[in-house]
Amino acid sequence: MDLDEHQELIRKYKEKIKEEFGENPTVSPKVSSREYHEFKKELYPNHYSLYEKACNFSEKLLKLKTDTKKSAKLIRDLEAAHLNVTPAGVSAFSFILPFVVMFFGALVSFALFKKMFFVIFFLFAGLAMIPALQKLPSFMANTWRMKASNQMVQAVFYMVTYMRHTSNIERAIEFSADHLEAPLSLDFRKILWDVETQRFSSIRDSANDYLEHWKEWDKEFVESFHLIEASLFEPSEDRRLSLLDKSLDVILNGTYENMLHYAHSLKSPMTMLHMLGIILPILGLVILPLVVSFLNGGDSPLLTAAYIALIYNITLPVSVYYLGRSILSKRPAGYGATDIGSMPGLKKFKNVNVSLSKNIKISLNPLYFAIMVFIIAFVIGFSPLILHGINPAFEIQNEAGTLKMMEYVCPAEFPNCEINEKIGPYGIGASLLSLVVIAGLGVSIGLFYSLRSKNVIKIRRRTKQLEDEFSSALFQLGNRLGDGLPAELALGKVAETMKGTTSGQFFNLAERNITRLGMGLEQAIFDPKVGALASFPSKVIESSMKVLVESMRKGPNIAAQSLLSMSRYIKEIHRVEERLKDLMSDVISSMKAQIKFLTPVIAGIVIGITSMISTILTRLSAQLAAFASRGEQVSSFADLLDIFGIGIPTFYFQIVVGVYIVQIAFILTVLSNGVENGSDKLGERFELGNNITKSTLLYCAIAGIVMLLFNLFANSIMRSTLV
């Protein structure tokens, strides 16, 4: 090898070493525009993409001018949500879709029912959609901000952790982007991408442009980011490290203060939500059967049930959901657990895995089980309608004639109707069977979410246990490295010291991979098949181990300092997290009590009462019609018949109310999980599986018992009074 080749080889190795240690200022980020778009395509919500397509298509059909001030705010929201849409497209879509709903909804409903009620409903629904759709980008941006703000403490933590051993802002942002979940990971990649595509000349300019979006929403995050940037220009190492520590303290203290104010301001909107969404609608159910009976204009019971369903199953749930999302949109930055189910190695645990033999394993989507349960419940619950459709004369009742299975009766205005003109079913047996429909609906939804999440939540709980005790494990590992032990030996010492704990299992697994399988430190931890992280999927632990691997290249003393700092950071974050949970405990416990007990019990009792009222009104109307048909005091009974209608069967009424209970349980669970944990999809699915199943079954049990007892009581009164 001649002298020139030797010098060239030395130069290449020097550049490589500088690159590894973050000392080469010319190193560009690895994120290219193509990679950014692929990344966005993989994680971007499908409904956001559909919204983009709809707005862009609407802009071609309808050209609208937008106000300059409104457009400026709208552009900020669109950029925050990464939507490739113009304000004109948003405005066009907000008019085209409501017009389509009003026109076709009114046309189809009038053609089917010949009633102006549905026409008016769709007209008002369409008008209400216009301002809602115009605010949709703001709603999406707030949702995006809430998800991103949930990860900001982690983002600062990752950047500070990396910057302690390598003072390179580009690599710190890239390190954070690799370990954060969406959407903040997309934001950080966007910072790098804007430099890659030369939109900005430096990483600082790109980062400052991004921080402009957060000045209004999270000042602590902006301040922390600027402190991290300022550490780059400090000549003193002690001053640089103190600025990094200060940046994490700023966002931790700011998070606690913001959540404190949020918790204090929650009482009033939560009371409003409870009253408007739960108490008033359920209490209104007591009056509703009387109103329906007295104001019955000859409509069929099924049509009357459709009127009630439009109010209770569409208008009220949408209003409660909108109010709940408005409460959630004001939630400040906090902590959000990671949805580890999206990780490639754990996706199989979201399905039901059945082993037929050692070599044959079947993975089934829980949706199949949920659909099967609902179909069975649907057939059983609607059997009175099915049997009546097959044979209108079919009827089942007990010997006393009180607990009728179906009980189809003639309308009050046609007491001598044909058998195929009778309406119903009014029997208590049919009413009890209608509970099977609601039980099947709630159990099928709950079963889907439960099977989808229970295996993954077990893994996350075990990982969470490791995270809780990991600060002390890192402290011990840092001390061992500070004593001059190699990392391979230090892992074994810590595993032996923490034997019997989750951290001990983690380090023991890594040490065993090194000693028995001959792996290096990095492979022993990060190997996708047998690495220690494969059994404990955690971004916090993964980032800690990456810091260990990278800082070991600078020597055990640097690695020891980095791990000791991480240990302190994790402990501080855990302390603030526990304070936040204690802060929100009153609000969360109240909401959970509503979901699991108060709402289903109150609704079940109300349904029993309304069933009794409906039974009394139906029997009274039938008796009056019978007296009138015999010509006894015709004028008096004719006046009474004008007042009393036949009423709506409890069969239909209970189904409408039961669906509302399932909807309210769903909405309140999403809201309570959002208030407590922010954007935590895995925890949300697990809570939905538990809450919807339990609250629905409790409602059905209470409603069935009260319905049966009150109807027996009503029948005994009717037999003794109407002779």
C-alpha cells in the first residue's frame, strides 16, 4: 500500500469515527422525502386521507372564496394535522356534503314514510353539519395536538438523554423520532425532511418554524426545546449539562401546573355532560310513553320507535360525543401509554390464536366471534317478530294469561281489525326477549375489544412493571460501569443483585445471550428474535439501552454518567406521573362509577317503570275500545279514545333505550380514558371491552327484573279494577 492510499484510508476512518461520535457537522439526517411520505402513509389515519380526497374533489366541483383571517387560522390547523388541503376545499366540502344529506335523506325518508318529521330532521341535520364540517380541520388539529402533546415529555427526555453524551441536535431529533410513536414522531421527521428538501438551510431554522405552532398551545415544550438548542453554544460542559437538566425540569413542572388547572376546570363541563347526556335523557324516558300514548296520531309503533331512535340514538349521542371531545381538546400535555400492539412482533397477539397441533396454528380476527354472538342474540331477540311474520296467528302465553309471549292487538281506532292488521308485540315475554338483542349487542362489541386487547395489555403491564423499577436498575448498572467493569460483566452483576424482579429478568436475559449464545452487547439486547427487548417491548427501555450502547463507545465512565442521568430522569417523570394520577382521581372515579353502575341501573329501573306504564295504557285502551264497540256510553268512551292511543310496545322502546345505553357507555369510556391517559388506544380498547360488557349486562339484568315485577304488579291491578 503506497502513502496516498494509506492517507486516504486514515481520512475515511477519521470521518467514520467523527460520524459515530456526532462530531461531524456535515452529516445529514437519514430521512429522505420518499421515506417521510412512506412513513406518513403507514401511520396516517385512513379517515384523514379520505377527508383529504373529499375536500380536493369538492374544490373541483365548487369554487368558493374564503375570508383572509379565517383562511390563515385554517391553514395553521391544516398544517398541524398534516392535511394536504386548501381552505377553499374545506369550505366546498362543508356545503356539498350537507346538501347531499339534506336532499337524499329527505327524499328517501319521505318516499318511505310519507312523514314530514323525517324531512325536517334531515334539513336541520344538514344545516347543523355545515358549521361542524367547517370546524372539522380545527377538531382534527386539536386531536393531533392532544396526541402529540401526550408525548412531549418523552420527546424532551429522549433529546436530553442523547444530548448529554453527544452534543448534536440533528442526531438528538432523529433519536427521538425513532423512539416516539405517531404523531410526534411524524412531526420530528418533518423537521428533518424540511432540511433534507432544502426548505430550510439549517436544522435550527426548521425546528423554530415547527415550534411556532406550539407557542399558543404548549409554551413549556417550546421553552424546553430552546434550552436544548442553547446548550449547543455553551463552552463549559457543566453549564451545558445544567441547561439540559433545566429543560426537562421546565416541561415536568409545566405539565403538572397545566394539569392542575385542567382538573379544576373539569367540574363544570363534566356536570353539564352528566346532566345533558345521562340524567335528563333517562328521566325523560319516564314521560315518553305517556307523551307517545296521548299524542299518538295513528302512526304504527315501529314508526313511533323510529322517531324516538332519531332523538336517542342519533341526536343525543352525537351531541354528547361532541361535548366530550370539546372537553378532551382542552387537555394539556400529559403522559400517554404506548400502543405496543402496533409493533410488528406483537400484532399476532391482537387476534385469537388457536393451536390445533404443534405445527398447525390458526390466528382468527375477534370480529368473527363478535359477529357470531350478535347474530345469535339477534335471532333470539327478534323471534317474536319472526314468528309473527311466519304465522300471524301464532301466540304463546302462560295458563293465567298474564305473561304473554307476543300479544299482538288491534289499533284503538280499528277494534275489529283482521289478524294480519294487528300491531305489537306488547307481551312481557317479547319485552324480555328484546333484552337479549341489547345483551348481544353489548357483549359482541365488548368481546371484540376485549379479545383485541387482553393479550397485548398483559405484555404492556409486565413492561410497565419493568419501567417502574428500571430507574433503580439503571442506577445500579451505572455504578457498576463507574467502577470500571465492562458492560457485559456489569449486566450479570445487576441481574444477580436484582434477582426475582422484572428488571433482574431483563438483565439476566441479556447476560445469558452474551455468555451462552456468544452475542455482542447490542445484539444481546436488540436481536428481534431472542434479544432482551423482544420480551419487554418498551420505548423507554429501548432508548435507555441504545444510550448505553452508543455511550459505551466513548468509554465506561461516559456510559456510567449517561445511565445515572437517565435513572434520575425516569424517576422524576414517574414521580410527576403519580402526582397527576392523584390529581385526576376524583374526576376519573366519578366517570367510571357512571359507566359501570349509575347509568345502567337508572336506565334499567326506568325501563321497568315505562314497561308498566305502557302495559297499563295498552290494556286501558283495549278495554275502552271493547266498551265502545259494545255501544256502552258511546260518547264518553269516544272522547277517551281520542285521548288514549295504543302506545308503543316495550319491545321497541327497550331496544332504542338499550342501544342508547351501549352508546353512552362507549362515549363515556373513551372520554374517561382520554382525560386520564390522553391518547392511549390500547388502554381505550381494553376499557371498552370491560365497561361495555359489564354495563350492558347489568342494565339488562336490572331492566329484566324490574320489568317482570312491575308488569306482574300492573296485571294484578288491571284484573282487580277492569272487570
